[in-house]
Amino acid sequence: MSTPRISERLPVDREHALFLLREMLRIRRFEEKAAEMYSLQKIRGFLHLYIGEEATGVGAMQAFTPEDAIVATYREHGHALARGIPTGSLMAEMFGRATGCSHGHGGSMHFFDKSRRFYGGYAIVGGGLPIAVGLALADKLQKRPAVTTCFFGDGAVAEGEFHESMNLAALWKLPVVFLCENNLYAMGTALARHQAQTDISLKAESYGVASSAMDGMDVLAVEAAARQAADFVRGGNGPYLLELRTYRFRAHSMADPDLYRTKQEIEEWKKRDPILLFQSQLREWKLLTDTDAARIEAEVTAEIDEAVRFAEAGPWEPVEQLLNDVQGRVAS
Amino acid sequence: MTYREAVRAALRKALQSDPRVFLMGEDVGRYGGAFAVSHGLLEEFGAERIRDTPLSESTFVGAGIGAALGGMRPIVEIMTVNFSLLALDQIVNNAATIRHMSGGQFNVPLVVRMATGGGRQLAAQHSHSLEGWYAHVPGIKVLTPATVPDAYGMLLAALREPDPVFIFEHATLYPLEGEMEEDTGLMDITQAAVRRPGRDVTLITYGGSLGKTMEAASLLAKDGIEAEVIDLRSLRPLDTPTILDSVARTHRAVVVDEAWRTGSFAAEISTQIMEKAFDELDAPVLRVCSEEVPMPYAKHLEEAALPQVNGIVGAAKRIVS
């Protein structure tokens, strides 16, 4: 598959460049810490790491305002961090604490944050797309200028809900940015082993959804493409599908022995590590010094360490409250 | 007024009084509803609020969830309960879980209506009674209006709920004529109703089986057996106290449920009575359910598969004598 490159770079200023780098590093270090906490059995259940895909979440999130809505997947740590959900509340969620962003009810796969219009991580592949369509419908009916963005992977394009959602969003001209993070594998099945047509943006076009594909390892290219997509949608032109071509460096989850791809393939992709790639770009452009790099690294490490302390200190929800959040009360 | 007109009147009232309410589903607009429930509403309220959808049950139910999260009060119509299985992922994995999974941050005020039940010779893909499956799931409410006032009032009450409510309208009820008071408005949806008082046996039913059960009670009365008929109205939450109160007086119970017997909601009711009123019982709780067969087309076979009045009478007599 050929990977299109953006031809014209964003005129990126130093402050923004360092911000993007820092955001990607926050995710990388958070995920590394999560893996460590998993091996210490502080985190249990499924844990799907975002390492390798940092540029897609960070770049894409720059295109959305606090008024916009986000719908994510079970590999959503990067989306949540890039959306600004406090690191400690995310770590605490994975520790199962009441101070977690979902009060310990969701764990790694189900981060939610109402104040940031983060409508959750969904763990049934494709299940978030119809919800994004509905959120966009609600915004449109209430004449709010917001857009909804929905992250999903290449595996989701095999689900009926992908096709139904493309059709409905296009039919009703809804303000949705569909963000397909194509990491080439639906768990352990390569795209070409489960799709007759491997060009995802082509599928969208057949439903009348405007679309494009972009190198998902280049954070500036992702940001530019996401801004274009979001502007298109904000202009009342209906939905847009942006396919971001990326790769996860770790296994599907901590339970995955990763037997379905070669070490060589992984090593090839690691040469395009989005963080290393961006760092060397910035050094080339003289936007990043060794001092900057060391400072950012130290600040990020401190933030993640503090998140672990916050998680450790968090209380457990009392068992007496087990049934509290099943149903609400009718307002009088 | 018919049951169909009562549902339509409730839809109209909801659409008039709350700008957040809209209706979507297959053929609800231009066609007027597969059961003609929404006939005329497109002309009255326009295409923004009466939305025809593609045949995409999973996505239009999921879009209902999203719209509810986004501040609307969607009413989603699914043509029949058999079709709702295409949306089961959205209903069970999303609608029912989001409040809990989000630690109570989000709620999904979604109302989903659908037709259920057999008796119209529509064979094995349009005739089943699967509401008991839905009643298995915490996080949603399951209503089964059986009368004209309930068809109206329960829909309006459902729209005030902060969480997903599923309303099962038995398809044979749509032409049912009934009286409705002028001031029928909001009603309680958590309580069962005693539709006929009696002292000898409690007949517990809901939805499309209420009529047959009332007829059976009349026949039993001719033989000197006074049956009390309980219309559950809501399967989740279940009004267990009303059931137990009645059984404490009659000491006998028959559950009438159009769903299949195995793993049925009738089994749940029977178990609740056994667990909570064992000492009150003078006889085993009996169940009158559908036969264990996909619904046949031929009239005589369908009748044989569904609970019938004589079966209810027979079951009651077996434990009363």
C-alpha cells in the first residue's frame, strides 16, 4: 500500500511543536507505565496499548474544540490523554479506584469524561460509530455548531455498523469526522486477510462520504489533515472519513503473543516511530535542543509518577454502592 | 379510541410539548408506520422530527442512544421484536451499560417502541415474544402496555425516565377499542394492576395475553372459580409485592406468557413466588406458555402453538380443585 505524504508542511511554531512532542511523549510514557503496572498486577483485565500510534491521536485532537464530542475505542488511552483528561484519573481508573474517570466501573477500555464531552471507549468493535452519528444528529437538531469525531480501527470496517453509519451520516449530512486509525491488523488478522477491498477511504466514498488517507506517523501531517476534515464538516458539508495509516508497536493486548507478524515488519515500522521522527524533524529545523528534550522528558516522567501515586492513593468504591449507577431517578 | 390511536395521541402530545422529542424508524414517516401508528405525524411535524430511516436497526438504535446522550429525547420505533435482534449489540452493550460504565456521568433517556407477539399468521420471523429476554438486562426498563389508557400513559411516562425504556406493543392490540379518560396523563409505570379481583386463584399475565386471561377468568367464574387477574404492565422493574399480596390471598397461581416456556419470564415469576411465598402455596405454580416450536404459519398450527383461553381455564382448574 502506498502511503501518501503531505506535500506542504504546516508552518509550525516552536511552542506548538514542543506541545505536540510533549503530548506524544505523555502517551508513550503513560503506556509504558501502564504495562509496568500490569506486570505488577496493579492493572488487571485487558490492556490495549497505543504505543506507535501517538501521532494519530495527538495530531487529530488538535482539530477539535472543547464543544466537540469524542467517541473512542477500547484502545483509547491516547485519545483520553490528548483530550486533556487528567492523567491521574486515567491511571486510577485502570487501578479500579473510585477516583478513576469512570469511578472504577470501566477500566482500561471504558474511559468517560462528561466535562470534556468524551463519550467513552467502546469495546465492541464498530459499536461507537452509531453513537457518534446520534451525537452529531443531536447537535444538528439543536443547531449547535459542534462536530463529533469517532475513532475506530481498520477492523471496524468489516462490521455492518460501519457501513450503516457511513450511509446514515451521509444521508442526513451529519457533522461527523470518522477517524479510522488503520494499524493494519484487526487483532491478529491483517487487513488483506479480512477485506476484499483494502482501500478504506474508497469504501467511504461509495457512501457519498468525503474521504482521504494520510500518513499516521507524521504528527504534523495528521494535524493538517484532521483540521481539513473538521473544517469540511463544520462547513455543513456532511461527514468526512480520514484514514490514518499507522502501526502499533506492541501486541494487540497484554494477552497477545504476537505470532501473526514478523519481527522484521515491526522493526521496519519502528524506523518510522512517530516520536523519533518528529524529534529529528524538529532538530533539523532547529526547534528542539537537548535541553528542551531533557526538560520535557523530566516533566512527563514526573507527571506519570504523580499519576501512579494518585491512583495508589485512591479509595475503592464501597461495595454498598454496587447498584447505584444502574438506573437513575425520575426528575420531579 | 383504539390502542393504535392512543399510541399516536401520546406521540403527538410528546412532540407538541417537548422540542427535544423526535421519532425515527423504518417507514414511520411517508408510509405512516408499518402498523399505521405514526400516520399523519410527518405532515404535522415535518421530516426533521419524523425521520424515516434506512433498514439499519443497529445504527438507528445506536443513533438514538447518541442523540439521547446529546440532549434529545428520541423515540425509536423498531418494526417488530424479531427485527430488534439486529440492534441487540447497541441495546445490551451500550444503552444498558453507559450509565454504569461511565460511573454515573452519562445517562441515556431513550424510548424504543416495537411490536411483539403472534396470532396474525406471520410465521417464525415476525411473531415471537422476546420481551422476556430484554427484561433479563439491568439498566433498561421493559414495559408491556395491554390497555388503551396504558398505551397512551406509559409512553408519556417513559419519556420522563432518565434511562432507556423499551415498550412492547402486542401487534394484535392495535385495533383494540377502549375508553380513555380525558385527563389520562402521566401514570405510574412501576406497578402491576389487578384487572379483576378474585379469591381462588391468581392469573398473572401481561400484554397480548391479558384479553385471553380475562376471558378465561369469566369462564372460570361460571364454574364458581373466582380468579384474580394481574396485569404486570412492567417486566422490569417487576412489581413483586402485588403478585405476592395476591398469592397470599388465593394460595394458587398460574402464569400466562406468550413466550416459550423454557428460560421464560414466566419461569422468573414462578421462581419469585417460590422463593418469597412458598408457605402460602397450596399447589404448584403452573405456566401457560407457547409450545416449543418456531411460530407456524397455518392458522390451526399457530393457534395450537400459542396460549389459548381453554388452556388457561384448564390450568386454573387443575390447581383449584
